[in-house]
Amino acid sequence: MDLSEGLKKYLDRVRRWVISMTDEDVSGRFNDEKEEEKAEKQEQESENSGDGEKKQKVQFPQYFQQKQAQNRNPNGTNLTTPVLRGVVVSEYDGDRIWVEASGNMKGRYGVEIPSGYEAEDFKPGTEVALDPNSFKVTDIVEKGKDAEFESVETDVTFQDIGGLDHVIKSLSSNVGAQLNSDKKAKIEEWGMDMDKSTLLIGRPGTGKTHMVKALSNEYDADMFMINGPQLVEKFIGEGAKKVKRLYEQARASEDPAIVFIDEIDAIAKKRLDDRRHGGEEVERTMSQLLSELDGLDTESEGNVISIFASNTPDIIDPALLNRCSAIEVPVPNEEAKKEILKVHTRKIDLQNSLDLEDLVGEMDEDFTGRDIKQIVRQAAVNALDRFDSYEDAEVGDEDFQEAIKDLKEGNVGVEKDFLGNKEVHPDEMFA
């Protein structure tokens, strides 16, 4: 047998094997399909049997019946599927209750009583949460859960902030001009306009929130504050409604008002290419925010400005960036660290031999204002532990050295990450 004949016979055996495997696969799929058709027919007959009266069968779009896996956006952030809000419109009839859903899937749906609940829990008028994929009731919604927004009271001043004089100047020049009615009127008389939205960029702990609180206090402005993750609502359409209420509350203020949204990247990420439930809800909230910002530029009544904060500006949607002036709040340099130390130690009894410049030299380059505040607090506690009489206590170099060492080693300012079951620095928990 030559080589060509051997190869021919080998290929022929492979061909017969492939055919046999394909036939088995096709046969298996055919039998599976027949079993599914049979089961569906039996279910239909069961529903139509009994007292001769056909029961109403709820038809759902096939798209929403498919169980979808959790999605991740291009930036690696988890997107959870928001749920629908609905209202019970009929009592339990022994088979199901009927719920009127709101949002972009508005309609009336027949649902079963979920496990863990009784029929009496679902009287007409009861608000419920619905899974948009299966239309099953997931929870009963407590009425009045969302409170109206109230202005935040603060006593922080610019004197309480050290090492950020250039940031204070930028904020006072740009934002302060909007909050001072006389200055604002003169700017308008000169035919100029100022940005009504500002984005503060900086690492956690650099003083962004502290800065806005001081700004509102210095200019006697009402401050309406919320974190971005609070606007990522589980109910479809609720995030956008919350943004609208936030700005309505600010416009109703008799005094100039600041709307401050921290961690703005939670709702202002770059638009997703695949618009599934989580991405759609975030985009809906973002669109409402952009609409509110555009309204601030056109409305003559009210004096409202917006300030946002983020430590990840690279993932923020350009549509928002184009509506804001950006101010960086940097990690303090050595001179700034010294100024921050002076601010936090101004009421503390210090030993005469203490040299603040030497302390700064012991700190890491990436120490933030929050870290320095924590060091001062721990050093004070260390001093109180050394002295028998608190009246004689003075904070010295050894107290600060121990506090700095503890912070570097993770023994100060450490919080428990209960989900990950590990200890992490607070900055890392929200980075």
C-alpha cells in the first residue's frame, strides 16, 4: 500500500466518524425539541382544564423572560439591573395578583405571591418592586422612603483648610462670582458670563468636600449635597426623578444655592455601547442632570450653581466635562503639608522642641490632608496616654513619630472591608 492509498483510507474513516457523531447530535436535539413541545402542550391543557372556564394567561415578551447575567461596562464597573416599581390593583384571586407597573415597561401584569409573603400583604394600593426580566415581585416598597432634600448646615471656613490657597482662589474667582449677587450683576452688565458648573478633581482625602462646605459658608449659600452612588437607584426612572427634585429644591431656596454631587462618576461615565438595563438607567439619570445644567444657563430666576467631585475624571462623559470648568485639588506638597499641620495643631499644646518641618520630612509624598489630620489626632491621643495628668499633657515629636509610623504600617485609619473580609485604608475603600 503506497502513501496516497493509506491517507485516503484514513480520511475515509474520519469522515464516517464525523457523520455518525453529527447524526447523534441532530437526533438528540430533535428528541429534546419534541419533549419541550409535549411539555408546553400539557401545560396549556392543564391551564384550560377544570371548571370549563379558561384562565387568563399572562403573555410576556420573550426578551424579558430571558435570564440575563450581570453586565460589566468597559471601565470594569458592575452594573446591576434596576427594578420596576408597581402598584397592586387587585386582590389575590387564588392564582395571582395584578400589578400596574410604571417606568419604560408600563403595563398590567399578573404575578404570583412571592415566597415569604402572604396574600394579605398585597392589598390594592401596595407598592411593590418587580424584576424587569421575570416580572416577579421582589419586595414591598415602603412609602415615604425617599425624603425631600434639605440644605446642609456647616461651620467650615477657608481658615480651616491648609495648603490649598490656590484652589480657594480659583473657587472664589469662578464660583464666588456667581454666589455674590452684586459681583454677578456687574459681570452680566459687562456682557460676560461665568460657568455655573465646576468639577473638582483629586484623590480621596485631598479636601474636595471640605472645600465646598467652606465655600457655602463663606458666601452664605445653601448647600444641597448628595453622593453620586445615591442617584443610581434600583427603581427604573427614580434616579432621574431624584436629580430633578434635587435641583427643584435648590431653585426654591431664597439664598444662593450650591448643588454638590460627590463621586459624580457613578452616574456620569462615558456612554455604553450596549444599552442593557443598568446602563440605560445610569444614562437616564445622566440625561436628566445635563438637562438641569442647561436649564441653569437659560433661567433668569434663581441663583444655583453646581459643583461635582471625582477622583477618576478620565471615565467621565465628555457631555458633562464640556459643561464644567475643572479645578484640580492636588496631593499637598511639603509646604502644603506644613500648612495643613499648622491648621490641625493650632489648638493643641505642643512641646517647644517640636519642629513641624522635620515632621513633614517623615511623611510619604502621597499623604493627603485626611492622612495628616489622622496623624495629628493619633499623636494627641499618644501624648494623653504618656502623661499622668491630662492638664500637663503636651504633644511632642515622639508622639507624632509613632503616629506617622502607625499610619505607614496601616495601624491608623484602617477600616474593615466586611465584604472582602480584610482591613483596608479608607481611601482604598472608595477609590
